[in-house]
Amino acid sequence: MRIDCCPFTMSQQTKADYIDDVAIDEALDNNPTDEQIAATVDALADRGFAPVVVDTAEDALQYLVDTISEDASVMSGHSTTLEEIGFMSYLESEDHGWEALSDEIWSIDDDEKRADARRNAQTAEYFLGSVNAIAQTGELVAADASGSRIGAYPFAAKNLLLVSGVNKIVADLDAALDRVESVAYPLENERAQEAYGTESVIAKQLIYRFEATEDRTTIVLVRESLGY
């Protein structure tokens, strides 16, 4: 099924909303060469990930729509990249037949019951998100304040779909960890202050070195500058 890229809702924010207000290490937020992308794809595959390269944000959205099974349960962690490609708007629409667990979660008024539902949603058939850095040597790095965004990544979700702009590709694991501190955090901290009225923190960090389950974790690399 071919779809049109959905517009953003007013509540959704993108990298462009904050990039002029913070200082980041621009050397860790550049688009790599074709050779560097190819080397990264090979390294990801060697580590058990399933890398897919697409040209545009629209192509990335189309890939997700074509990949996620009809009637599947779907959950996502907060991801600026997913907002930028239009996935969050599409998930909120009535254009699919998925079970959108986020709609169910945020309809719950009781705080404790809602928290339980969020934990249960980590085991969705398809969990979508992004990462903060991808090493050309094949490691993925993602960080979060609460852990809800990345809790499903290591094991809980049946299928994991991670979408990333190629601007998050850096030389090695050390550079990936630096990128979290000097690119992703300043931008997310700015967003958190506007969205929640409080600063963010790198409280929980995942280094994803290897995937043992074949075809469980797909990395969709978009040849654009997206996300933090």
C-alpha cells in the first residue's frame, strides 16, 4: 500500500525547532560518505542486525508501513526521527489496522495502571524507535532519562524497528558515546525544558553490540540528517 507522508501535529517537535538554540559538536552530526555508509551496513550485518538503507524520510515511512503486519500491536518510544519521517502522525491516524498501544495507554486516567500498561507495551509485536549514535564498527548507542524509550530494545519487543538519519553515523564506539553527550543530550535537554518544564538527564544508556535473533532488529538508515 502506497501512502502519502502525514503532516506533523502541533505537539510534535523536530530537530529544526532546537538546533539554532543550542551548541552541539557539529563534527559528530555530519552526513557520511557512501563508502562510510557501506562500511557501517556491513558492520551492522556482521553483528546480527538487519540494516536497510533508504533515500528519503518518505521512503522510510513507506518501509515501516509495508513491514508492520496487519493487526499487529505497535508501540514506539519517543523519537524525533519518527516524528520527522511522519510515522507518529500516521500512527495517530485511522489509515492503518494496527493496534496502537500508545492510544490505549494515554486513555488510562489512573497513574499506576497507566505505568503498568507502559511496561506491558514493551513486549509489543513491533516496537519502533531510534538511536543516538551508530558506530561504523557496528555498535548502536541510545540513552534515555526514564528508560521507557529504550527498555524494549534488548529483549522485550518481538520485532524492533530503529530508524536513523545517516548523520548519526560516527567512526567508532568512543565517538558514538561522545555523540550522545555533545549532540543528542543538548538537543533533548532543550526539548525537555520546553515540553516538560524540566531538564533532561542521561540516566540510562544502552550499548547494543550484537543481536542474536535473526531478523529481529532492523536498522533503517535514511540518507538524510534526522533526529538527535
